[in-house]
Amino acid sequence: MQTADQPPPARAFFGTLRANARRLGGPAAHQLLKLWFAGTGPGAPRRVKAVFYGALAYFVMPLDAVPDIIPVIGWGDDMAVVAAALAYASTHITDEARARAARVHRRIFGAA
């Protein structure tokens, strides 16, 4: 069972991201990656990591407020939760987390 002081399993996060990358689009995937690397890296306070982990867990969960299989709006609630987490704690996203997110994003989507 996952707790607020643990990120979702990496396999679940990256599996969901890869399976839905094109549907989510590059900018949304990039935001998710920043959240992942900021939350799993050193430096962020525990309360911030809990917010990041909660948003990431919501993204990974197959059942949520608006089922992800619904075209167009299915991922909207997930990305709203991610946006809220980023707005709450964007100052805790390090340059290293941003760089790692950019590298992985390029691997998934190619150079822009």
C-alpha cells in the first residue's frame, strides 16, 4: 500500500506515461516528468513531496473522477491535479529535476 511519503512505483508511473504519451501531449508529459523527478530527488520538504506523490498517484490510478478512457476530457482531471501540485510547490523543482525531465522527455518525444 502506498503512503503519502512514497511516490507511486516507478514502473506504474513510467508505464502509464509511455502508454499515454501521445494522447497526453508533450507539454503535459513534461510537467509530469518534472513532478516525478522533483518528488523523487533530494531537497524538497516532506509536505511538498506528499503533494507531488499525491498528484502522481492520481495520474497512475486507472479510476478517478473522470475516467481516462473518455476522449478529450479523460485526462483533464489528472492534469488539473498535476497543475495544482506544480502551482503549490513549483519553487521546489530543482534545476536538476528540470534537466532530468527534459532528457527523458526528449527520449520519449524526440528533439523539438
